[in-house]
Amino acid sequence: MKSLTRTIIGLLIVAVGASFLLTNLNILPFDVGIAQWWPLFIVAGGVVMLLSDVRNYLWAMLVIGLGALLQLKQFGIVDVNPWQLFWPAVIIVLGVSVMTSRGSSRGKIAASDREDVMAILSGSEVRVESKDFKGSRVTSICGGAMIDLRKAVIKKEATIDVFAFWGGIEIIVPEHVMVKNNTSAIMGGVEQQAGGDAVKEGSPILYITGDVVMSGVEVKR
């Protein structure tokens, strides 16, 4: 799958270069080159997003749809401003993503065993001191959320399910805990501080799952 994604990206770069070359050589008029077909690159970006992680299908289809509408508008087939549809669609996809958040693939955690954090248009901090921490859900929408696990005990494994949209999440973990990132990021990312000598084979594992959209998640020790 990665090789296919790289192939598509490579073909896009070649197509852009070839279009500029033919235009500069007066072989291809500018108005039938990049100027006419540029929305297809947005469509291709959505396809690459889908191939990179099929779990991003909602956001990928949104990007593909935007590119398709822009291309149809270029051809004069539709007379609509795609951007007027795009942002309401973003809000709809955001709501669906919140409702269908994948959570842990390792089994659901009972609400009584979770330490949840939510920050919407605000900031929220939680310091966990559980003697048997199993997991948490951390949501940040246009806000900042922090969960501190340094005084928590993870006996074998735990899962933190995150959802971040235009926000930031900070997760502070004990030195000896191994962290495995299973999140799906769209125009965002997860920055993870490497574990030191305290992390060894057989150490407790903290799985981080969920969606990071135009946001950042930082894992610190």
C-alpha cells in the first residue's frame, strides 16, 4: 500500500513538471494545462489519504468530493461555490467522527474504569492516581487537554482514545511505560518522546488510539 501511495505522489509530481515543461515550450496552452486540471490534484490527495489509512475514509471522501466539485466548476458543468458546501460538510464529518470514534481495538473499557478528559473551547487538566489505570477518553475541540499519568499504575496495558480537532492534547506517562501510537492523523500529528532505559521488554504498554484532525498530540515523560 505504501508503494502504491508513493507511486501516486510520484506521478502527480511528474504530471506537474510535464505540464509546466509543455507550457513553457508553447506545446500546451496554459488554460488547458494546470490552470484547467488543478482540482484533480485535490482528488488525488484524497485518494492518497484513503490509501494511507482506510480508517480516514470520511475525511478522504470529503477531500475527493471537494476536488470533484472544483473540477466540475472548471468545466462549467455546475454553477455552485464548492467552498460554501465544504465547511458545512466539515462540521458534519466532524460530528460523525465524534459519534463513531473507533476507540480501542483491544476491547471497550467500562465507564467506571475510565478517567475521561474533555476540553471544548476551553482547557482541562486531569492528574490520575489510580492504582489500576485501564484507560481514558480525551477529547479536545478548539481547546487544550492534559492528562498526567505519572502517579498512575498500569499493571499490564491501558488505552487512551483521543479525539482532537483544532486543539491540542498532552499526555504525560511514567518513565517505565511503553507507548504505542495507533492514532489516525489528518493534517495533524502525534509527537512522542522516546522512552529511556526504564522502558524494557515486558514493561506495561499504553496504547493511544483515535483521530487527530488539524491538531497535535504530545506524549511526554
